[in-house]
Amino acid sequence: LSIKNLKASVDGKEILKGINLEVKPGEVHAIMGPNGSGKSTLLKIIAGLDTEIDGEISKSPNVSFGLLPQEQLLDPEKTVGEIVKEGMLEAVDALADYNAINDAFGLPENYEDADKMEKLMKEQGVLQDKIEALGAWDIDTKLNIAMDALRCPEPDANISVLSGGEKRRVALCRLLLQEPEILLLDEPTNHLDAESVLWLEQ
């Protein structure tokens, strides 16, 4: 990631000016400054959410960015488990499709038709390869390890009853499970105890 002479304004007020930044593979950068100095704005620009800017931003092709904002916008109708699973949505969907095909094998209209069975077996083979590539066979274990490490509320807890700190933990858990190449964390250690911070660093 490379940023050269970046300028940005919010509501007509210049927030950022003359920002230069280069991030190489494996590096960790900390952005520091007083409240209102544009830290969150800069992270949103890097993530591609704010585009009203002057300057030059270059990103390596096919590099994924994941942003943890200060304010969490989580669906209040969902549970903690449902939100966290969104971080591995591709894997969750692949497993659901795989199980649906297994169920389809037991239907008479399928097992009595050789062509349909052959088609189902081909689809199952493709899904099996995808699941293995995503490491999705042990998805529940991965979810439980991440949720436990970040002290997330119980999976069946509703998002609407959580505190701001609890919502932040859930959002962070979801983001880490997405495994983006570049993590953009806006005050990520707020509401985390020392043990959780150590786990996050590792």
C-alpha cells in the first residue's frame, strides 16, 4: 500500500493534508494523533469507503482489506453466532450446499435416476474440494476458538442486548475470521483485557 500527498476534507473542513505512507508485507503501523485529527478518516480512505480525496493511493492487486470501525453496525435481529459466522460465510454456505446434496441423495426422484445421481456426485466433488481449500470441515472449532479468545458473549445471545464493548468484540471476531491481507483496526484494543490483546497480537 502506498499513499502520496493525500488530502481529504469532511463537511468542507480539511482533515488530512500531505499524508505519505507506505506499508510493505508483514509490517505493522500505528496511526496516532489527538481526537478529530483524521485517524478514522484515513482508515476509511484506505479501506475504499471514502473516495472524495486528492492525492495518490496505490494498492497491490487482489489484496483484501478489512476494517474494524469505532462504531459497530451489526444487525440487531441476529445472534452473536450468526454475526461471527458472517466472517466465514463462504465456508458456511459451502457446507450448507454440501449437506443439501447429501440429503438429495436420499430422495427417490434422484437415486432412481442415474443421470441425476451422476450430476449430484459431480457437484458434491466440486464442493468437497472447495470445503477442503477453505479449511471448513472444522469450522465450528475455529469459530469457538476465536469467540473464546475474544471473550465473546454466548452464540445464542441477541445483538440488540449487547453492550458497546461486547459488540466490538463480536465485530472483531467476525473480521479476523475473514482473514483479509491488510487489517485496518480503529482502536482495536478498546474493551479488551490483557489476555485478549495478547491473543490478538499473536
